[in-house]
Amino acid sequence: MTDNQAPEDLGAPVAYLVLKDGTAVYDRSGTKAGTVEHVLSDDQQDVFHGLVIDTDHGHRFAPAAQVDGLFEHGVIIAVPAAELPEPSEDPSAAVADEGLRNTLKRAWEWLIQPK
């Protein structure tokens, strides 16, 4: 197994509420996509919106619909990281899904806030 290949056992499934920043992210092929930078959610309404992922090509946003599994030692996403949208202050009108535009903007706002 290489550094870019998912381990066979990612551990037990976990809820988004306990997923840790820095957790490895893999696509369905087992290729390492990056690491979890931030879980984007609405805790008051208990809604998981997706993940901000730190990749070799910058930050990407994996909407909840593109997250196949959350585990103790890794996350599986449905597509390669390069196919995920970038968080943006002004998401393109080409993103037809208004909900996705809103979450891309929320991801951007989280990224630029003082830490």
C-alpha cells in the first residue's frame, strides 16, 4: 500500500459531529484526496452540509451528497478531489444548485475567518 492508497480498514463509521479535522480523505478508487479541514454543518438543525477538504490543489468542498462514508480513520468521497468545487465568495452562476452555491459561500467564509 502506498501513501496515496486507502488503508483496508478505516475503522468504525462515525457521525459528522465527531469527525476530526486532519482525517484522511480518499476517493472511491482509494486514492488519497486530502484531509478534512472543516466539517460544514448547521448544528442547531442537525444538518450536515459537507466537508472542506485540504488537497494538493487547494481547498475543495465535498457536498454531503458526494460523501460516501465517514469513518474513524478516513472519509470516502464519490469523486476525485479535482472534480469537487472550490469554496468561493461568489460561486459561479454555472453552479445551478442554489443550495450548493450557498454552502460554497459558507465554506469560503469559514476559510477566510480569523483563526
